[in-house]
Amino acid sequence: MKKIYRNRKTGFTLIEVMLAIAIMLLVSGLFVSLIIATHESYYTTYNYNDSTDYCQMYGKIIQDQILADRQDSSFASGATHTYYMDPTQCQFMYGTTPVVELPRVTNRDGSLKWIFAVSDVTFDSDTNMCNIEITVIDNYHNPGVVLYEYNFGFWVPNYEMTKPDGTVVGETITVARGTNHPIGTPGSGVVIDNYEIEVTKN
């Protein structure tokens, strides 16, 4: 008579089940961490790149306006044009009118995605070089965090000529830092300078 041996093991042991669950949790945890890191990297890069583009556009607008003032024949000698960055509208303003109206980039709730400020203005009357700094503050992904500081400079073509009789002819403009309207960044308590830009015809 032959003996029949049967394998009485019909399932997994408790240790095997616990080990399998632990491996699954570890793998899923790593996978979720990867998704979160990728998501964070995407929004950080998107936010930085887009705000940089806007900083460069504002820089171009400011430069063009100052150079336009230099050539404006209706700009009387001794007069001053005052420009400023309006953080509530995200526009570079002259009085109550945007110099060039850029589309407002907003969050889903209608609030501005970024806040821009003219954080520094310098002008060297010897070289006629104007240097301006624009700071952009995040109001979208990490509210209150300074995303980017854009520094740019340009030459103002001032000219003067002394005639044989000693009289000086020609027109020049100077660019100066005006009144500061500091901006309190939301959620962080950090205050960013926001200066007016004063252009004076001499």
C-alpha cells in the first residue's frame, strides 16, 4: 500500500503577509514622494520662469518710457514725471494710467499671482547710466516668498554742448528714486521697498 503525502500548507503565514504589506507600503510611499517632488518642482519652475518673463517686460517698459521722456519735446524743462509700480493692479503707472497695460495674471480666486515692486533706482550723472531693480513676490505657490530680483541698466543719451560764447545748450534728464511705498508680503511679514521713479527734465 502506497502512502500519500499531502502538503497541508494552503496559504501564507502571518509573517509573509506582514512582510508583503511592508514592502507594498514602502514602494507606494516612495512613489507618492516622487509624485509630490515632481509636482513641487513643476510649480516652482513654472512660477519662477513666468515671473521672470514679466520682470523683463516691466524692465523694457520702464526703459522705453524714460527714453521717451528724454525725446519728448513737450516735456518742459524743470518738470518731473513720476512713475510707480501699483501692487494692487500689477501695472507700471503714470498717475492713474498704466504706461503699458499688461494682462493681469490671477489665481482662481481673482487675486494677483505675483506682486511686483521697484525695489531700487540709481542714476549716475557722470556716465548717464540708470540702474533699476524689480522684485517679484509670490502670491500663488508660496505667498510672501521673494521669487526673483531683476536688475537691469541702460544708458540715457543726454547731451550738452558749450558754444564759443560760453553758453551751454542741450537738454538732459535725470532719474531719481522717489517716495517709497513699501509692500508688506502676505503671510511672511517681510517688507519690500517699492520706490517711485522720478524723471526730471533739465
